[in-house]
Amino acid sequence: MVVLDESTSFKNHQSKRFKALKLVRSRISRLVELTGTPAPNGLEDLWAQIYLLDGGQRLGKTVSSFRETFFSQDYAHPGQQHRSYSPREGADGAIRAAIADICVSMKSEDYLSLPDYVENFVPVALDGPALKAYKRLEREMLLEVDGDTITAGTAAVLNGKLLQLCSGTVYDGEHQAIQVHDCKAEAFLELVEQLHGEHALVFYWFQHERDKLVELLGRRARVYQGPEDEAAWNAGRVEVLLAHPASCAYGLNLQDGGHHIVWYGYPNWNLELYQQANKRLHRQGQLCPVIAHHLVVQGGMDEDVVAALHSKGDTQEALMQALKARIEKARTA
């Protein structure tokens, strides 16, 4: 028997790990998959995971047949290479019914004794000069893109730039960090002081965010790099642990070191990383209510990302719609 923990790491049917497991699947007598987020970015995430379980009996032998059955292709502009798909009406229920005999859903709160999970949204207001600089740069970036023909690739680049703006620093063409404002950094310091020495796990996304946090906190902070940092945090020797969601969203048990989470930067619309990162503290063995603080720049891309991560819908589609709305607003301003 083979057990796949965090089976969503196999959700990409084009990935090397999926193809490697597919080659030897016939030699595995029994396969069990475990995940807390089976479809973090939409129903398309399910096909590869279910295929490894049943060889395509329930959702189709190929991803193409899966899409033809349950999805409609979105409009594509001439020359557009990336194709996106939207679930047909009733697709969610039909897919659930098709896989019901081999899938079991259990909520941790129904079987484990977990502390409360509380969210604290901290609005970050840009001051006069910062707001002026932010609006100017945002407008320049948005107007470089045609909202009618925006692609997923273009959207990802533009989204990254707008999120950098929210944090106060952007990369130029030479990948040098250019500071625009300190408003989020100041709000972060104020939040940390309000914790009165209680330890906090702080998530960043861009390298310049990490560098800024290290600059602000000095010896009070430690950047997660491996098991030694995990041990030091759980032993209570680290006041602020800085971590990147992509490197520590899985497999780490950090519940002994503190109960405060601070989202300084966000995981690029990735619902799976967001949920799994929060679970590093909100898990069995945690003795205190977990408080997740979100620093959100008012009127900035932060607001769109946080809203999408909490809607639990199609985050890729939410990204596209949010950017189109901002482009249209910039055009008419």
C-alpha cells in the first residue's frame, strides 16, 4: 500500500511526479490519498488525483474528456495559448456524485479538539505622498495592459507588481528593489508592539518583504531555513519567525512556539498555500486560540487577494476579474 500525504502535490497532470507515479501505478495494490485542500484552485485540480486512484473510471481517461464532460471553454482571443475553463452548471454536484464511493470527507473540528481560529483584518491606510505615488505607479502599470485581451501570464506579472506596491517596494527592470512607501511596514511594527512580546509567525511573499522585515526587527526576527529554526521556534527562543508559505506550508509543526500569525505578504492568490500555512499553528496540540492578523492596504490589490482567499472559489478567475476591474477604473479615471 502507498499513502500520498498532501495529494494536491500531484494535481498537475503535466508534472514529473504525476507522470512518474502513473508509470508504476499498476504495481501498487492499494493507493490512499490524504489532503485538506483537494481542489484549492477549482474543480480541475481533482482530475489527476482521482485518476491515480481509479485509472480514469470516474472522471475520464484523459483531462480533455474530463473537461469536455464537466466544463465549458472560456473565450480565447486569437493567438492566446493559455486556455481556461469554467464548470458547467451542476458540475460540482455531478463530480461529487461520481467520486463519492471512493472519497471520504472529514472536518478536523468534527474529530479533533482544536482551539478557536480568529481573524483580525488590519486596514493599512496610505498617507498623502504614499497614496499619490501608489496611484501613479498603479495607473502606469494597469494602462500598459489591455483589459480585453489580458492573459493568465500577463495577469500574474501585473498582480505581482501591484502586490509589491502594497508592501511599499517594487522591483525595477534590473530587479533592484525601489522603495515607494513605508505605510505597511509601520503598521506591521505597531501590530507587533501590540502583541507585547507574544511570539508571531509572519508570512512574506517577496524577497524584498523579507529583507524589510529583517531590517525592521533586527535580532528579534529569525528567517525560517530548516529544522533548526523549527526547533528554536517551538522551544520559545524566537520572538518573530519569518517564513515563506511555499517553503513551510506543509509538514511543519509550529504549534508549540506561538499562536499569532501575521500575513505581511500574500501567497499570490494560492488558496492551498494560504490554508496550509495557517494550519502550521492551528493544529492538534495548540493550546491557545490562534489569531491570524492580515495587513491589508486599503484600495490596493491586497483587498482583492484577501477577498478571493476567503471566498474559496476559483481564485484564478477572481484574479482576472479583479485586474480587469482595476484596468477599467484606471482608463476612466
